[in-house]
Amino acid sequence: MAFKFVALLALIAAASAGVVLPAAQVYHAAPAQVATYAAPAPAVLKTVAHPVLAKSDEEYDPHPQYKYAYDVQDSLSGDSKSQVEERDGDVVRGEYSLIDSDGFKRTVQYTADPINGFNAVVNREPLVKTVVKTVAPVATYAVPAYHH
């Protein structure tokens, strides 16, 4: 009888102390997440509500701005490219260039805004300029024979 009394007190002590074993984690797409944990003893359940993390209005930037640029000139691999971009509110402007596989340098200048949408101007030019040489014709002269 004493053993049953000690076992009952141990069960009550564990339940009142909140000793729980975590169940499998549950993820919900609902606005509030609720996880259920089961105690090691007979079916005692404890429910804990977790706060939902959401962006507050303080984190909203009504006029976002950024600028960035990079340039890669790798003589070992021949990789050559660059980009510059700037955002001021809803207007984005930028330019990038790269070497196409056919030996042309492609340069793209672009803008994007809510009124005109995305617009780009693409220019291509050969890396090696063609040089045209003009060679004057060689004149030939007949030399009279010298008789002595």
C-alpha cells in the first residue's frame, strides 16, 4: 500500500512541476500556432500558445533606397563582367556588361518604374576592332640592258 502512495505522490509532483516530453513539432500556416506536449505519465496534456512573428509597421520602408556595384576581370578564365544598380523609391536604374561567347561585349542599360515598366537598351560591339590597311601597289620598272 505504501508503494502505491509513493507512486501517486510522485505522479502528482511531476504533473504539478510541469515536466513534459515534447511531442513531434507541428507547423501551421494559421495565424496562431499551438503546440501540444504530453507528460510522461498517464495522458496529461499541456497546451502552450506560441506568438506569431509578423512584421510591424515600423519595419516598412515607404521609400526604399540602395546602390550596389561589382566588377569581375579575371584574366585567367577570361571572365569579364560588371553591374551597377540603384533604387530610389519605386524607380530602379542600372547597367551591366559582359563578354558574349562570340567575342562581342554586350552592355545593357535598364530602368524600371511603376509608370513605364521595365525598359532596356542593349548595345553590342566587337572586342577586336577591325583594322583596314591600304597597301600601295608595288611599281615594277624595266631596267634597260647595259651593253658594253
